[in-house]
Amino acid sequence: MHLPPLPPLIEADLARVNELMRQRLNTDVALIAFAAQMLVHSQASRPRPALLMVVGRALGGEAERLRMLAGAVEFIHTSLQLHHELDGAPSEDAAPRAFGGNASHVLLGDLLYTGAFRLLVDLGDMRVLRLLSDATNVIAEGSVMYQQALAGPGLDWAACRRILQARSATLFEAGARCAALLCGADAATEEGLALYGRHLGMAHQWAVEARMGAGALVLPEQGEALAAQVAQDLAAARAALPELADAELRAALLAWATPRAQA
């Protein structure tokens, strides 16, 4: 399963998120500057900030504040990806990570992580800061479970779901919820969007695990059984999506959670 192309309505927003991240990583340290620029521009698709921007735009949120939140979420994701690789776990991102060894990976990951929370402090919303702080703790716990699972026996679907939800889907869910909070959404809308993000994140991560092969979780089965897990989460995402003021962007979110025939 691959997520559909990003909605054209937010392409300009995502370009400005990239530029904001680049500005925040401006430094005179040559290795850090080089690595940071590679990381900021390496991914063709950024599903987490894209989800956040579509949700925020559909709720009529302030663009600049949404971009700051999107940049913070992507910094957290990229920081964690760098730390995952130190333990031998595969990365969903294809960009090379040869930045001078483990020490450079750790320090760059720390720089990205602190950059995320500097953005959140500048955003000035304690609810968002608390949510993403808690989410980062859950992701770290999920990463520990992931490493233990790599070294242990095979898992059933329920155990795989617990690990991938904690390690991966949590940031999708938290990003969507934070966007709803920033936009002043009511509690029911916030909860529906958080559930949408969780299930979209799960569908995304099932596909990532299947694609990565060696070093990923040993899933109980592949083929139709895995496709059923993806379809289940996509259906749950569509069912959770609340009504939104912008019908065009809501339609984009529905399309994002609709299975597509593989090329």
C-alpha cells in the first residue's frame, strides 16, 4: 500500500515547511549543515506533516502556526529515525545516513529533537507541547519493544499491532490531534481526527514493514493476510473521519485512506 499523491492544495505549504526546517537548522558547523540539508530535502513524501496540514487547512487554521507544528513533528520523526538506525533497525526513509558514524548520528538526532521542541515553545501552546512530549515517550517505548521483537520469536498480529502503533502510528495520531487543537476543534472532531491519524499511520506502517524485508518485524503472514490488515485500518480511518468545513480537503483525506490497485 502506498499513500496517494499529496493534495495539490497543500504543496505550497509543504514547501514552506521544508524551508522553515532548513532555516531552523542553519549552522556554521559544516558536517551538521551538510547532514541537516540532506535530511530536510531527502524525502519525496512527508506523510506526517502532510496529514497535519490537510487537517489544519480543512479546519480553517492559521497557516504559519500549522507549518511550525508540521516542522516540529517532522523533526521528531527524523530524529527518531536516526536513533533507530543505531540499533540496526531499518528506516522507512531511503536517504543515505553516512554522516560520520554513530556519534554524529546521535548528535544530529539530538539536534533535530531539540529543534522540534524549540519550535513548539515558539508556538506557545502548552496542550500541544504536552501531547507531543507524551507521544515521544510512547514512541520511545515502542522502539524498545521493536528491538526486543527483532531478537525474539515471531509475533502474532495483535503483538505486531501494539508495537507498530506505539512506535509509528503514535506520531500520525498526535499530529492530527494537535492540528485539531490548534484550530479550536470541538472534542468530537478532535477525537475523530486523532483516530483517523492512528489508523492511517498503521496502514502506512504495515506497508513499510512489508517493504523493508530483512531487519523488519517478522509478520505472521504476508500476501492476503497483510493486505487484510491494511484494508482494516484504512476502513477504520475512513469511518473515523468527521465532517469538516472544507469539503474538498475532507475528500482528499478520504482518498488518502482508500485502497488503490498496485501498479
